[in-house]
Amino acid sequence: MPTRVQLGVRHRQIRESMLKLSVQEYAKMMDVKIPTVYSWESGRTSVPQNVLATLEKRYGISSGWLLTGYGTPLLPTHVNADPATETKKSVMERLEEHVMTIKQLVEELKHHSPEVIAPARREKGASKHRIPMLALGVSAGLPTASDDTIEREIDLADMLLEHPESTYFIRVVGDSMTDAGISDGDTLIVDCAVQPRAGQIVIAKVYGELTVKRYLQVDGRPVLRAENRRYKDIAITADMDFTIVGVVRNCIKKL
């Protein structure tokens, strides 16, 4: 990752976790425009030296740590200074709370991570197993595979797999998507060749753990939303190692 991007990630961590400021509040404090802050945090432009100096002078945030990632975010002299001990302590407590929040999120993701069963590989050519599709409108009795009831024969692979070489079966673990009709133990058909769009249900990797959630864009930022009110949204940040693995195309249930 380029140094400028790493600086942007650390700069955003300081703003969100230690200063507890929104982009709008931070831009006003630094007397810059809101897009400028977004440009710093995305790594498109470097954080200016005068901003680093302001953070170090006012809040004791190490410019060396921001630039290199080595050492600690707070300067030792700032931590040990007497006049504002309570303020420094609260900053450290906020940082610890942020770390605990990340740990809790990772544990939750582990507990509800879907299980990859197998890739849906298929040899080229027609499938050996074709299933009769019965015509609707049988008036009485049991349907039979007679000539007048069979509409056509279907190949499940042709019907369900648009990109067989990039499709996987994943078994659901947990109840975070029950309101979308996806329950614990269901099998999802996941297409890794489809470009994900906002509003789709996806398999994503967050902090190295797989999760199934609805992918949204909120205020221009990616969000993973559970379909169960018990679970909070996961607002994606630059330090989360976030990747969308694939788009959920079908859900297979056992009745």
C-alpha cells in the first residue's frame, strides 16, 4: 500500500477514534473544505505538514506515527503532562474502546461466517441429469410424468449457474439474514464473476472473516447491513481489509 494511502488511513483513525469528529466538524476545525478531508483520507493527496503540526501541538498526536506507523499515536510528553491528564486519559480510553469494538466485530463475524462447501464446477457439455418440468393446471389426482404433463426437461446447472467456473456453494451460519429469507443451514449459490451493485446480497470479507450481508452505499460509503434488527450495520472503513467475494444469486432450502 503506498505511503500516502497509509497516512490517509491513520489520519482517518485519529479523526474518528481519538478526536471523535465527523468529516464536517474536522474540516471546520482545520479550516479546509470537506472534499479536502476526503482526499487526505483516501490517499489521493497527502496530509499537509501544517495539519500534522496542528494535530501534534493541540492533541499530542505523533506526526512521526502518522507518517510511518511506527511507535504510538500519542507523544509520551503529552501522555504524562499534568495540566490535562483527564483529557489524555479519555483519549486513550477512546482508543481502547475502538480496539475492543474491532475485536467484538471480528468475534461476531467468526460466529456468523458462512461455510464454503465446494465450487460449483461443471464439465463442459450437457448435464447427464435433466429433470422433467411438469405443466401447471392439472385438475385432480397426482401429477405423473406422462407426455401431456411434461412441459420440458430442465438442467439445474443451466438454470442456476450463469458462470459455473466462478460459482461457489456456501452454507449459511447464523441468523443475521432471516428477514431476507436466508436462514441458518441454507445453501447459497454465490457468483464471483458478477460486479456487485448497491442493494444486492453479497458474501464479503471483513478483517479476514466471511459474512453474508446486504451491500449498500450510504452517503457515498460502503455499508454491510444485516436483515435482522438484532444486528447493527457494519460501516466499512479503510482499515478493515474489506473485499466483496461474490454476489448471492440463489438460496437453496431444505423443507
